[in-house]
Amino acid sequence: NAGVTQTPKFQVLKTGQSMTLQCAQDMNHNSMYWYRQDPGMGLRLIYYSASEGTTDKGEVPNGYNVSRLNKREFSLRLESAAPSQTSVYFCASSETGVEQYFGPGTRLTVT
Amino acid sequence: AQSVTQLGSHVSVSEGALVLLRCNYSSSVPPYLFWYVQYPNQGLQLLLKYTTGATLVKGINGFEAEFKKSETSFHLTKPSAHMSDAAEYFCAVTPLRAGSYQLTFGKGTKLSVIP
């Protein structure tokens, strides 16, 4: 099992550009999550999907959109990137909504 | 609403010494509690969790934590630090309530191990 995979691993964008971060899990989990990690801030929840077909906002949703494409895949889109979105982005999945399994992260820099 | 406070953003211990990382939480309902570890340039890995039952929980790599309801604490300990324990550690809480899916994380404690 690959667990949770994320692509790309690294990305540099210019302000105003758009991009989609991809996440897939092969554990047949119902719930999936997107977090951002900034130095000294811990992890903050951007969006989550409790089950296929549903998505909900987390703590810091502004500037982001998500799509739960199917049970395996959950993508995060930045429509118009800003320097404040420079961060490391983690995807996670969970069977029960409690214990979460994390991907390796995407390091995004917006210049 | 829930919150997590980790005391000390950076802790240094000597190899072989006791590791103690502090976590206090607030939650309006009984919580589930977690410790995650993050090695450099990697994702988070679950170290241990408290859900219900025994308040002293054991995790991987010799770590353990004790849930103390009266102190609203969930401190992480290891009797003897190894160099390989150098990493960042995150405490997290979620309410023990059906349909709640959101983990709230502390800001993390970076552990350095001095040879």
C-alpha cells in the first residue's frame, strides 16, 4: 500500500497563477483532509471531506477550493495564488474521522 | 471548541535522558487525544492516541503519554532519549462526538537530542 500520496512534491508559482494539488489514498478511507503547515503555527485545517460527495470548510478556507473527485482522490485548488499561501500542504485520510494518516506534503512557494 | 497548548517550542535533552513534552488541552466535551511525530521533510506519523479506557497509553518507539482529566493534560514521555528521536512533535485533540472530524493541533515542539 502506498498510503496517502501527494503531487507535486515542490512547486513555485508567481502571484496570480493557479494550480491544483492532488491527493490520493489507497486505504479505502471515507474522510479526507487538507492542511497547511507554517512555521510556529502547527497544522491548520483548510477543507475536509467527511465522505464521498461532501466537503466542508475548516479553519482557513479563504483562497482555496476543493473537489472530492471520488472516494480515493481529494484535490485542492488555488485559483489566484498569493504570497501568503506559501506553505507546506498536507493531505490526510481517515476511516473513522478520528485517526488520520498523512501524505508526505507539497512545498509551495508563491513569489 | 477545543484548543491545544504545547509548552516549549524547542526542547533539548541529552542522549539517554528523560524526554518530557508537555501538552494541555481544552475541550467542551470529552476528547480524543493524539501525539504525532514529524521527521524533517516528511509527513506526520501517529505516535500514540487516547480514546477511552486506560489513561496511560503506549506508542511506538518507546513513547508513552498519560491522560489526566483533572489537569487537562496529555504529556508525552520517554525514559531514555535516542538520537533518532530528534523531530518535531505535535499534540492534537478532537471531541469525542459522532460526526466530528476536525483535529485541532498544537503549534509543535521541536526536540533536539544532544550526544
